Amino acid sequence: MTDSFALNQVSTTAVNALAAPVTPSKRIDYIDYSKVDPDILKAAEGMESMFIDYLMKVMRETVPKNEFDLESPATSVYRSMLDSELSDLAAKGKGIGLKDPLIAYLQNRRSAIADLQSKRYTEQRGQGSK
């Protein structure tokens, strides 16, 4: 009876740990892709695609080779091309969750750079009129 009680306590703790709130300052708001600059979206998808492609390449390297494999240079090239296409499709779909933080970062950087350029322009314009 005590074993089932302890197991119940552990499972309750695990569920509560998974439901823990994320720190508000670290939370990424929902991103509406229709409002995102197409260049930023393309860059974020490309970065996620490259990461997934590299991840798949490294995962394939962990599989031990043996003499019964039908591996040849042609199948190696085919498999790498297939992995690249699958990673592109994954990144354009839901992906693995890397696209949203990249979009948020790039949008914040773009707005910060635009603010800095605007500030410099107004400062230069103010000095030129004196």
C-alpha cells in the first residue's frame, strides 16, 4: 500500500513539474506568420532546416557500419539529399520549435537597428542645420 502511495506521489509531482509556468520574461508570444517579414521567415526556416539537416547527418553517423550494408557512394549521396529535403519540409511545416525564437530575435534586432538608424539620422540632421 505504501508503494502505490509513493508511486502516486511521484506521478503527481511529475505532472506538476511539466505544468510549471514558464518565466514571463523568457516566454515567446504566439507568432502570426502572415505578419512576419518574408525575409525574416525565410531566414528562420533556412536556419532551422540547416540545423535539422545537420542533426540527421550526425544521427546517421552514430549507426554502426557493417559488411552487410548496401551502402555505396551513390546511396550516401541519395541519403544526404533525402535528409536535406526532409529537413526543408520539416522547417516549412511545424518544425522542431527553433523557428519561433529565431523570428522573435530577428524582429527585435531589426527594430532595434531601425531605431538606432533613425536616432543617428535625426542627430546628423540636427547637426547639419546648425
